[in-house]
Amino acid sequence: MNNNQGLGKRVEVKVVDTHDELMLSLMIRAAVYVGEDGRLLMQEVDGNDLNATHVIARVDGVPAGTMRIRYFGEFAMLERLAVLKPYRLKRFGCRGVAWETGEYAFQFCRLKGYTKFYGLARDGLVDFWKRFAPEGATFEPMPGEVVPYGDLIGIPMEGTAPPLSHGIKGNRDHAALKARESSLPFMLGDGPA
């Protein structure tokens, strides 16, 4: 397959902020994990979806990928990365949909003040997950840990990143605390140019 196929197309990643976008996000996950991998829908669309942040990636406006983020006290969990098959091995500009989605999710968590991260990479995709970490950050497999994931093996990942100077730092950022999550990148100076 030609990895340069798709050059010139634009990937846009954003926080899901409508019911329609949430349904698109869940449909992408179902297509990948249920349709392709044969997992049960109840395993992939669980009770955590309603209290998580979802991001959605589009290529020239067409839904192509998604990722879920959950927050736990001191750390954020990056999970359920799914990219539709036609967009998986292509680059759009300098990178692919999965990379853009993962990096966006990582940076979004940093905007919210998180500096510690966990994730679960499929066996064989650890190096790919390591690249989500921005400069000065780490995202590495946890030594000796594996998690059965259906008939696959998941490798727990953990990482740290320095805080963003313009990220939320507590109650002094009252306007950001009241804002819709989808507006945070723009409010805090990290939206698209």
C-alpha cells in the first residue's frame, strides 16, 4: 500500500461536544473492535463512555478515527483508539489519523493539567504508542505487565509530561473550569491557527 496516498488531505481532531459526534465516535469504535476484531459490543461500548472525554478525527470532514480519555485523580487514561480501515495506513500531510488523534488526546490532557498518563497498547503497537508523547515527555511500556484483551495481548503503558505553561492550574482558571471541554484548546491558546 502506498503510504503517500492521501497527501494533501487535512486531518482535523477535536473534542466531541454533540450527541451526534458521540454516536459517530462510538460507531467508529464498533466498526473497528466489533466488526473487524469480533469483540462483543458490550465490551467495547461500556458504562465509562458517558463520563469520559471522546475525541474524533476527520479527514476532509469525513469521520475517520476516535479515542476516549478518562480521568483519575492524578492521571489520565488514553484508551480505545480506533481508526477506520481506509484511513489506517495512509498519511495526511506528514502523519496519519492515529498519530494525530493520539497526540491531540495527550496534549488535551496536558491542557487540563494532567502530567501523568496511562494507556493500553496492543502487542506490536507499543512503539507507535510511544510516539504520542510530545517532546520532553515519556510514554513507555510497564515492565513485565500484559493484559489479556480478547484473543490479543495488551501492553500497559505509562508516561509523564511536563505541565503546559498555559494549562489549567486550578481554581484560578475559573472561566476554563466552567467552559465546554471543546472550547478549552481555543480558550487556553492551543487551538488551530
